[in-house]
Amino acid sequence: MNIIPGFFYSKNDEWVEVKGTKATVGITDFAQNSLSDIVFVEISVSEGDHVEASDLIGTVESVKAASDVYTPVAGVVVAANESVIDNPELINADPFGKAWLIQVENEDGIDTSGLMNAEEYKTYCEGRG
Amino acid sequence: MMFIPHSDAERDEMLAAIGIQSMDDLFEAIPKRYRFPKINLHEGMTEIEASAQLKEIAEADLSVEDVSCFLGAGAYHHYIPAVIDNLISRGEFYTAYTPYQPEISQGTLQGIFEYQSLIARLTGMEAANASHYDGATACAEAGILAYHQFRGKRKKILVSPGLHPHYAAVMQTYLENFDGVHIEIPEFKSLDSVTPQNLADLIDEETAMVMVQYPDFFGQLFDYSEFAEIVHAKGALFCMSVNPIALGLLKTPGEMGADIVVGEGQPLGIPLSLGGPYLGLFAAKKDLIRKVSGRIVGETVDNRGQKAYVLTLTAREQHIRREKATSNICSNQGLNALTAAIYLSLLGKKGLQDVARLCYDKAHYAAERISKIPGFHVLNSTPFFHEFAVACPAPVSEINEHLLHHGILGGLDLSRMIPSLQNVMLIAVTELNSKEAIDDFCRILSGDENDDES
Amino acid sequence: MMMNREQKTIFELSSEGRNGFRFPKSDVKAAELPNDLMRETLPLPELSEMDVVRHYTRLSALNYSVDTGFYPLGSCTMKYNPKICEKAARFSGFSQLHPLQPVETVQGALLILYEMQEILQEISGFHAASLTPAAGAHGEFSGVKMIAAYHNQRDNSRRKVMLIPDSAHGTNPASSVMCGFRVQPVNTNERGNIDLKSLAAYCNDELAGIMITNPNTLGLFDENLIEAIDMVHQAGGLVYGDGANMNALLGIAKPAELGFDVMHFNLHKTFATPHGGGGPGAGAVCCTERLRDFLPGPIAAVIEPATDELPPLYGWKMPEKSIGQVGSFWGHFDVIVKAYTYCLMLGRDGLKRVAEFATLNANYLMSALKDVYPLPYDRICMHEFVLDVKWPDAPDVRALDVAKRLMDYDFHPPTNYFPLIVHEALMIEPTETESKQTLDLFIEAMRSIAKEAHEQPELLHDAPVNTPFGRMDEVKAAKDLKITE
């Protein structure tokens, strides 16, 4: 299982990469692996929407499960990844890279309090077998 | 023993294999004071006895086959071709379970795939599901879809007073516990006021969905094309409840711009059976398909390279999503969907056009005849399909009682559902009403009972 | 080389100008059509009658069914569907009744509905019944909504929590949410019973009720049932019974006496009406005195009592505070006629035998398989039981593989991966209508598969091979989504 150092992680298996006042959000390798083949991705927010931490931003669906995705951080949505909507299998192939879901910006800075770091997330995943 | 094959010897062998003494030992987990209660029922019967008793009960009923039927209002007396009962009586179809094991369920799965295709083609839509319980619950499910489409932010569902009152009632039952949703139905004033124009003024930014019926409850037909544009301009979804036979002739909801099409599939070869089981049609634009509840069959291939079908998009459904599912529906009306598929395949393009045309022509003949009877007045002033409302000179219940004496099942007494519509009868005519029967009906209505032999 | 079993669709079979059914020429003059309202094309297939008959007959041959083989699907009660029930439902005096006919003309049908309500009440101990729900989930929705209406009427609208054991059917939480409740799962303990400690934590003034399947989905009669029901009642909640497993209780125990307040029956399970390849079923709902006014309606009632000369007059009655109408008309009458016919034939003693022999058959299978298949809850079961296909010495074999391999032995697989609390669940419900000979063949097949799992696991991974179709590409179906042609 892959975990990227330097990213932040939520208990719902989303990751956040922070660069200045911008953050990129996606779902983790652990999440894609337990869902198996992803067949559908819906992003339910669009550019300009204001999101709070834990707001629903979309759904990821495999043949055996559908999982809601929440943003772990607050901000204004500045981009939604169109290519992952067209190619849901990207999530299985590259969950931390090409399969990012949204980018948000927050001029007051990205608040990552309450999120796990890579080490903590690794322990969290191992605890779930 | 009835339907239980075990001999006493086999039973004893099985008890011994389990390692218990008696049948009663199987139920030790049930607290003694609740175990083996007294059941006050009759003793069992043989098939010969049960058959005779049921036949006698059935004979107490008046079958529409033995009268001349002008009653419709959401359930219609059409001819059911012999092929249908022959095919759906095959045990391989009707004693099968839901096709969760596609390797040994391709009969059911392909049947549903063809049904979905037929309903999509008939309604002019891109997608259809494997069915809902009936026309009313299909309307309610459309309302739930609309609620979720706007994530609960739009709270109003605007319903035409031309929607079957039972359907509106069921929408109310289903949706009243959804957070703040309200169903708005303009009060019925007169038939002339049930128009798309009058509904259009009530659409606002709060509206999640607008629901109309086509033909409407009173038989009226409107072209909803412009209306659909108004609905869409306000950002709402447009849903039409249809009669599938009428679509043999009429412009499709798809052409008019509907987002969702629901309807009662009973006219497609399903017997009246006192109101059920029927068939809830449900079709939609393709981009809504993941929000459509209920089973959906999709095409795929098996590991031998054969084209095949499976239940798909199941991740939306209750057995996987549990409390996050948009609906609790589990079954579909499998056998009735198959019935509809066989009916549409058998009649085909020409047959469906023919039956729709027969209904249309005969209804118009009947309306014309009735409008000439003194005291009777056809209320429909716009085009109608096979049903129309008639103002009568006396309470409809009295007229119907009189008609029944002459072997005629009259139309619906509209005051039963819309109290302000006193002395108005809703009359339905299908291919099974002969000219002679229509003439007789008019003759009895006009009070001329000479030459009556019944 | 295997035969290709693909079937052309009705659209591929279509041939222009063909017609399978002719209507008579019109005997009235043609009416003027509304030209701007006519459709341009009608893209339906064109087939002959024989094309249609052959097509659907060939399709039917690709199905497994109760009429062709053993169907041990847990929680589905795939018992034999008696043919007399089909015949009776087709009597013209039942099948050809319009739902809006005057009640005087449908007294036979109303008598059946009325008596069916009485039969269900007698079997269950409840005081009232409504036959309007169209299916189990629909009955469940109705019953849970009655609980919501009950609390609302008592100004207890803060009661918003519905407890649901983790072993429950998925419809339970979905129905609860549709009725405005918040779902709280309750744990199952190591004996397969409701965990009372977990339950106690939620017995407060937010509690609306609990939904209990009993016997539960492990096929066990819950040993904590009476206490659990009592705790919920003490806290002011009501108890919903999921009647999916009622086949085990006919004549054995009455749910109302056990403390349930409202429950649905699946007529297509317990009362032998056919499953129809996915429906239609019927989901009657029954309740105690304090909920009767909330039942969905209308229900069949005596509107004029019998006199010395005349039988009673039956009619429709809407319960006083009814949650409303739940379907277009009055329920699945045709299905109810079949269930009624079944009850007539079985009678009091026959119905009890159903539960006895369903339970006997399940225990016979369980005791013959538990030495080769892990059995997570080893005690006398009711009408079904759950195996957990986890062999330490055959780690690659899963419940799915055993299920698929069973098809090669000409058996329908058991329910798999349910209940969710058993990870590799195979849930087996033989029903009472299967003979010892059939059960013995099934045991033989299951034991043989267990052996294969250890010695030639690839046979299981590749299965099925003796069926008309092999395993499906479900990812392709969902991704390339083609649902119409």
C-alpha cells in the first residue's frame, strides 16, 4: 500500500496536498484498493463553490460499493478534475497523482488540524487490516 | 402431506442425523410460554375442494369480460393476446428468483434488457429501469430522484391537478418525511383550468420537479414542448406520467423535453386483477441514470466471450448502500415487465399503432354520440386520447346503477376522487368496446330502453 | 468446444413489415387526429407470433428456477409454488376485475382480502392488517412510517433514532431513512443474538424504535429477543418485525405475543407465491391495537354486518389516521389470491408443518456440512443457517467460488456475502418442500466441492463451466453502461 509522505490524511481515506494557500484533494491508495475497480466518479462541487471541511464533494463507485467523498479542508473550489470523470480507472492507477479530485484555495491558509500525517495514517490503515 | 414430501421414516432418519429426539426439540430456543400457540384456523383442503370453493367465490364477482366496460381512470380493459399467458406461465420464468446469478439467469436478464429498450423507445428516452411497483410509486420515486438531484436544496414539487389523484396521494405519502419537501397541487377549479399555462406560473427557483400526466387524468392532451422549456429555464426537472398505449400514436415525452417519464404499464397485457400487481414504468435521460432507483440491467460479456446481461449499477441500491441508498426498493415487477415486453414485441410497430388508433377512434365516436344526448355534455375542449369527462344530468352513482342493470359498467364517478366534480363521469373506451356496445351505452344513457333484451 | 448460447435480441430478430398480432378493422369512422401531437416514428420490433414465442421460450431455457431445481437461497424462501394457486388467480372473477368497480360487484374478491387479513392476524397474533403494500420493502416502509406517525401524533417528534442490528437486510436502514429516521446500528454478540449492552446505550428519549428480523439473518431465534423488546418498550420505542423469515414461525410462535408492534409478511416467501424473476411479490403489514389506525389503506372491511338472510357486505375502509395510500390501488390482489389459496389448502396443521419441516431440513443440512465447512454459530438453527467459507488450508477459496461451483453440480447457489457480519457467508435455506433425496444430493455436492477446494481450487475459480454462460465482466457492464438497444 502506498502512502505519500508530506500529505495529510482523513479518517475517511481522503488525502490533501498543501501548497501555499492551495490544497489538492483525492482519495488514497487504501481507499481505491478496498473499493476495487472504479467505474464512476462524480464531483458534485464546481469552481467558485465554497466548501467547509467535511462537506460532500462527490461519489466514487465500483461494481461492489459506492463511497461518498468529503473534503478534509475548507476553501473555495478553484478546479475540479475533468479527466478523472472521463477515466474513472485513473483512481486505481494513480490515486495520489493524476486522479486528484478537486483543488481548493483559502486565503487565510489551509487548516489541516485534525488530519493525520503519513506516519499516523499508515498506523490507522494497518489497524484496519 | 401437502407440498411437504417427507415420509415418517425419512423424518425420523433426519432427526437421528441431527441428534435430536423429536420435532419439538428443534424449537428449544423459543421461550416455552410463547412456543406452539393455539392457531384458530380451519383444517386444510384438497385441491379439488379448494378449487371448488375458490370458483364459487370468484363467481360472486362481476368480471369485466361479462359486461361492457367503460371504466378506466388508471386501469384499462384491453385484450390480452393468448401468447402472453402461455409464455409467462413457463415455470422457468415465473418460479425464478431475482437474477443475482447471471450465469443461470440470462432468460430473465435479457428479457429485462429488452423491456428497458422497448420502454426507452416507446417514451423517446435514452434510459429505463427494470420497473417500479406501479404508476403511483413510480411518480413518488421520480419525486425522490428530484429531491436528491438538488441535494435537498429545492423543496417544491409542483404537481398538475391533471395527475391521477391516487398518484398524487402516494407522492404525498412517500415524500412527506423528506426534509421540508412540499408537494404543491393547484386546487382543481374546472377542467378548462387544467392546462400547462396555468401550471407554468407556479414554477419558481424553489421547484425541484414539475409533474404532469399525458394524457392527463381527464384524458386531455397537450403539447408540453414549450412548457418543458419554461420548466428548464427555472432549473427544475420535468417529469411526465404517461399511458403507454397512447404513445403508439402520440408525440413522445422525449421529443417534448421530459427529463423523467413514468407511467402505468398495466395496459401492456397485464390483467386488471382488482388493481394489482401492475407495472411502474420509469425512463429518464441518460445523465440521470445513476440517480434512478431500482434494478437496471446492462449488457456485458462473459468469460467465454458471449454477449450477456447482468444487473448493473447495483452499488446505488439498498443492499449495498443501506441507509445511503436513495430508495428502499428491492424487487421489480419482473414478471409484469416481461409481460409488457412480450406484448410490445408481439404487437410491434403496427399492432401498437392499430390498438392506439382503435382506442382513439372509438372514444371519439362515443364522445360524439354522448354529446348529442340531451342533458349530457362532454367537458373536454382540447384533444383527448381514449378517455373524457361528461357532465351528467343526475348523480353518476345513480346512472351507473342503472347501467349495471343493463350489463354495462359505467365510467368513474369523479366525485369519488374530486368532490367538487359532482355529476361528472369519466369514460374510458378501448379496442374492446364495439360500436354496438357504445350505441347501447348511449341508448341507456338517453333513457331509451326499448328493444333492451338484458 | 462449447455451444454459443447467445440469443439475438428482439430488435435483431425484427424484420420490416412483419406483424405478430392483428386487431379487427375499426367499426367506427376514423376521428380527426391532432396532427401536431403525433409521433414521427415508432421504433418497435416487427416479429411474427412464432418469432415471439420461440424467442421467449428459448430465453426461458437459460433460466434456473424452482420448477427446474433446488434453490437454497437464504432469506428468500424459494419453496415450491403450487399450480392450483396460479389457476385460481386466473379465474375471470378474480383476474378480470376493475379496481374501481362498485363494491357490490366484487364481493368475492373483498371476501378473500378480508379473510386473508384475518388469517395473517391469527397466525401472527396481531389485531389488524393491511394488504396494500406491494412487496416486502414496501411493507417495511409502511410499517416504519406507522411508527413515525405514532410518535408524531404523541408530539414525540424528537424520537428520531431507529435501531437496526448489524445483521439486518439493507432495506431496513433504507426504509428508515425514507421515513425521516436516523439509523443506529446495534451489534450482534458471539452467540448471534442482539448485544444487550450495545442496545442499552441507545434506550433513551430519542429512541423511535428498533427493527428486528427474527429468526435473524443467521437463521437463529434470538435468545435475547424478549429482553431486547422489553428494553425498547421501556424506553418508549416501538418494535418493528421484519417478517422475511416468518416461514420458521408459522404455528411455532406469534410475533405479537413475543412483543412486536408491527410487522410485514412477504407473501411471496412464506405463502408460496412465485418470485417471478424478481417480482411482483406482496408485503402485507400487520400491527397491534395501538397502531391500527395508522395502517396504510384502504383495507377490506365489513361495511354492513350479516343478517339472518344476507351475508355481510364487504367494502373499503381507510384507517382513521392512516399514513395514506402507498400504491395506485389496493395492493397485489392477484398475489393475495395465490397466498389465500395456499392457506386454504394447508390449513391450521399444514401451516405449522411448514415451519417444522423447513427447520428440520435446515438442521439436517447444517449437521451434515459443519464438519467440512466452518460454522460460525453452532447451535440448532431455525429455517436457515450461515456458513463462513474460510479454510486456513485453502486461503484462496472464497464463498463466491463455492457458490459458482455449485452451479456446475446443477444447484442454485445459496445467498452469499450476507449477512455482512459473516465475511465469507453462504446462507442456506432449503425450505420444507425439498425432499431428503434432494438434500442428500446437495450435501454430496457441497462435500465434494469442499474437497476440490483443498485439492484442485482452480476448479472453483474457473466455475461455472457446465452452465450456459460463464462468469461475467461486471466492470465492463458498469463502465460501458449499455442498458438499452
